[in-house]
Amino acid sequence: MAEIQLKDVRKSYGSVDVIKGVDLEIRDGEFMVFVGPSGCGKSTLLRLIAGLEDITSGDLLFDGKRVNDLAPSKRGIAMVFQSYALYPHMKVYDNMAFGMKLAKAGPDEIRRRVEKAAKMLHIDHLLDRLPKQLSGGQRQRVAIGRAIVRDPKVFLFDEPLSNLDAALRVATRLEIAKLHHEMKNVTMIYVTHDQVEAMTLADRICVLRDGLVMQVGTPSELYERPNSLFVAGFIGSPKMNFVNGQIAQGFNAHTIGIRSEHMVVDNADPVWRGKVVHAENLGSDNFLFVDIGSEEPVLVRQEGKTAIPWGAEIGVRPLIENLHRFDETGNPIR
Amino acid sequence: MASITAGQPEPQATRPARRSELQAERVRAARLFLLPMLVALTLVAAWPLFRTIYFSFTDTSLSNIGAGKWVGFDNYLSVRTLSSGKVITRGVLVDPAWWNAVWNTFRFAIISVSIETVLGLLVALVLNAEFKGRGLVRAAILIPWAIPTIVSAKLWAWLFNDQFGMVNDMLMSLGLIDHKIAWTADVSTAMYAVLIVDIWKTTPFMALLCLAGLQMIPRDMYEAAKIDGVHPIKVFFRVTLPLVKPALMVAVIFRLLDALRIFDLIYVLTPNSSATKTMSVISRENLIDFDKFAYGSAQSTLLFLIIALAVILYIWLGRVDLGGQKQ
Ligand SMILES: Nc1ncnc2c1ncn2[C@@H]1O[C@H](COP(=O)(O)OP(=O)(O)OP(=O)(O)O)[C@@H](O)[C@H]1O
Ligand SMILES: [Mg+2]
């Protein structure tokens, strides 16, 4: 059980401000994902919560108690590092058991917990191996297992999947989702810059940019009602189409944003007309790049499978109810 | 390549051939690059070593190096029975002065290298921590090592001087000793004096090698332990030490090789003290001072064999990974 509150948390290294005043509430048992571009301070924020870095100013509360000066080991957290941070000279079993205090748990208890965690993650046949004898995915699972055996209240992940290949990433992602399901009382904070991971895993997502929180909300909230141009562009794949200038002015906005799936090919009643300059067939979807006279061609997800040749002139129509309008400062016009 | 059967398809037959040609080219290039080094090593190491071994089997004297006659193992051990029936054994192997030197050498090497390793590791741990002015301290700590041995030996000879030395002065005023000690001349303290100077001088070097090893350990390993709340002492013995061990073992080899052939420090600081005379010192004495050139050569040869044996033993027992394969 742990509810985490950050109140105007700041972090600077010397004169460099990295976290510039973060207010955030993470609910008990929630899966919170931090996303943001590289260097925005996701890892730093996570390390502040872990206690691996000192908070420059502001308050960090666990269940209402200020923990700014509490040692990491006393916070009831476990962390999974991007690089796994396994001890290379210890067997998998010892890696998992190393952090458990003998005083608290007897050797039988330790063995029981390690084996339980190993079974949960399907690494129980690897307990006698050294980390170097494991594949990347297995190593990552050992690192997760090592965190599980500590029975934490808060689980911290720093880009745990970024060293894995695409297929393994999907598999381990499911594994983590399952884990969250099984450990209902554990609050999880997960750092990633992969927004697919964020969308699929999160109860709520916190989008960071330059050390500031841009928006916090459920994946669908962020997807459907982004409160800034930045969040609109950052969440969602493929990226939202942005159109400026004349065309946007027609909608009384500085910039309009429309997702590719909210555009329809409509030669009968088009809003825009343009040439297909490129097409990508992903198997399930067919994406058309249509030059409607904006800076960049807009991306349209095509319904159906009728092949449209490159260079063809087509009409497209945005679904007005899904159109996002933004002013000069990037704020939404609603 | 001679066994290619007629039916084999063409590409399979040519590919290995091409690769081995490439291999041969690499080997040729490698030989070329190694040649200057091999020539230099032959001139400065192999040839003198070979000559020394040869001289040890002759009765060569310093005054006429070319005129030595072959005497077999006599310099090492010769057993003669006099007409009176008395048996006389001579040679390095039964020379108490030599065995005293061997004992001194090993005593010195083991004590100094042990203390230097422990101190060096401690210093390295301090230098590996983050604090203000770390760069400056890292540079400053190397100063003793950067001073030429002769200079530091002379410097310490003055500090240890029985009449005017600072060491006696300080110990007297602190009341730790009641009479002045002739540190370098007294048989009971000479070895300590040598050890102190050597440890003072070489600990920085050891610390530097340890530091290099410590810096190889990823920081998140410590962070993981910190989150787990593992006691720092346990972290040191269970994580740090096993992970710096390979670097440490190599550092110890370097130091051991150095310590086993120690010469300059002892020659300057405690000349002619039987308490500190090492193998190198005694063989030089015979080679040059006593004009027992062949006898000195025999000692040098033994010195070579003993050091080689000690290092081989160390590598074997410590399973030192000189090639870095284990990583
Ligand atoms: N020890 C440090 N000293 C100075 N600046 C630092 C330090 N650690 C991080 N920073 C800076 O803080 C900023 C945020 O770093 P952080 O590692 O939190 O980024 P991130 O969001 O995790 O990025 P990535 O997605 O690339 O991992 C970066 O600009 C980085 O240069
Ligand atoms: Mg990061």
C-alpha cells in the first residue's frame, strides 16, 4: 500500500535545473508511466522517488509521510534498472536472494520466496546459472524477479525493455502487465520513451518535457483530449497530423491536429484534395501520404484495401468531431 | 585443402581457401609488426640472459670476460673429497649468504606487497568516492611514486638518520622511544626501514591500478545494493572485492615481480646490511665488487629461475586471467 505525492519537487545539478517543480499524485496500486523525450528528466524523477538522488527542494510523500531524507532501503521500493544491474559473479539464485536480509527472513523463507518469484517469471530452471549464461530477456526477468522477492510497496522500472529486441519487448511487456494484475497492492512507476509501452501498460500516464509535467491522465484521456500541442504530437502512433497556416485558419486555429484514423478518403465530398505522394502498407493498415498543400503531407489511414496508385489525386475529409485546434502557444481551443 | 574431392561444388571449395589467404595475410602483417619488438627484446633481454646463464657455467672473471673456461655446475654446487677423507661442498646452493638473501627477498616481497595491496585498495576506495577536489587528490597521491627511487631513498635516509633524522626526533619528543635508533644500520630495524620506504613509495601505484579496476564496476550495481539496503561492508566483500579481483591479481603480479628483484632502494638506503641484502643486491656484489663474476652469474641465473617459478606458481594458484578471457 503506497500512495506517492510529489509537491513542487525540484532537482538541480549545480546550476543546471533538471526537474523544475513537479506536482504529482500517484495513487495506491496504480500503474503510472512517465514518458517524454530523451533528456526530459524521467530517470531523474524516478531516482528522486527511489532516493538515489537527493531532492533539491520540495516534498516527497509516501502515504502522507515525508520521505525526502529516508534511505532508499527504508522506502519499501524495488527498482529494475535499464542495464539490469545483475551481479555478474553471482548465480541467478544469489542475485535474487542477495538483497533479502537474513535477519528478517530465515533461509527457508528466502528460498521459498525466490522460487516463487522464479516460477512466476518462468526462470525457475535458470537459478543455477550466471547472468552471462542468460539471454537478454532472461536477464531482464531475473532483474524483475530480484525486485519481486523483496515484496515492495512500490515498484520502479527505468526503461526495462529498451535493451530487448522487438518481439521480446512485446512478450516482456505482457509479462509486466500480468505482474501488475497479480500484484494489486503494489504501486508501479514505469519510465519509458516508447509511447506504445506507455499506452498499453499505464493506468495513468505522466508526460514530461524539460523537467515539467505537461499532462497526467489515462491513456485515452491523453489520446483523445491532449491539453497541448506537445502531448498531442507525442502520444499516439503514427504521429498526429499537424497543419498550420491558411488551412488551419479556416478552422479558426493556429494549428489543427488530426489523427490518421480520423481522416477518410472521400472523393465525393472532400474537404481537401491532394496527390498521394507515398503509401505504406503495413499489412493490417494502409497509410497514404497526401499532399494537401500543408508543410508536410498528411497521413491518412485508408479504409478497405482498394489500391490507390502513387500520384493519384484524391479527396480527404477529416472527421470534424475528432479535430484538435490549437492557438499560437500550443494550447488547445475547445 | 589437398583433400578436396572432385564432386564438391565450386563455391564451397574456394571460400575457405580465400579466407585462409586472408588469414595468412594477417599473420604476415602481425609478424612484421612484431619484428622490431622481437629484435629489441633479443638484444636487451634474451641475449644478456643467455650470456649470464652461460657465464654461470664457467670460471669467468671480471678482468677478462672472454677467458672463462667451462666448469659445469661447480658454481652452483661442487662436492670434493679431500685426501684426508673430508668432504668439502661449495657453490651458491650451499652458501648461507645466498639463502639469507633469498629469505630477505621473499620476506620483503610478501610483506611489502601485502601491505601495499591492502593500503592501495583502501586509498583507491577513497579516491573512487565523489568529493570536491578529487582530481587534485588523485594527482597528489601519485607524487611518491613519481619521485625516482634513488631520490626517495636518499630522502628517507636523512629522515631515518640516527643523529639528525626527523623520525628519531619526532618519536623522541612524543616519548615513544628513549634513545636514538640507527634505523638503517641496526640489523633489527633495517628491514622495517626498507619496508616503510617501499610502501610509502609504491602504494600510490597500487592504488592507481585498483582504482582502474574499481571504475570498471557499473554504478547501478551499487545502487541496486543500496535500494536493497545491503550493508556497505557486505557490499564490499560480496560485490566490490569479487569484481576488482581480476584487476587486483594483475596488479599484485606487477608488484611481486618488482619486489622480488628489488635493488636500488636497498642499495642506497641500507648498503651492506645482511638484514636487508636481497638476491639482486648479493649477485651484483659478487659480479662487480668481489670479482666473482661467474659466481654472481650463477646467482643471477637462480634469481631468474626463482622469480619465474614464484610468478608461475602465483598465476596458477590464483588462476589469474592475464588474457582477459573470462570477461
Ligand atoms: N549527474 C548529472 N549531472 C548533471 N546533469 C545530469 C546528471 N544526470 C542527468 N543530468 C541531466 O538531466 C537531464 C535529465 O536526465 P535524465 O537521465 O533524467 O533523462 P531521461 O528523461 O531519463 O532521458 P532518457 O530517455 O535519455 O533516459 C539531462 O539533460 C541530463 O543531461
Ligand atoms: Mg533515462
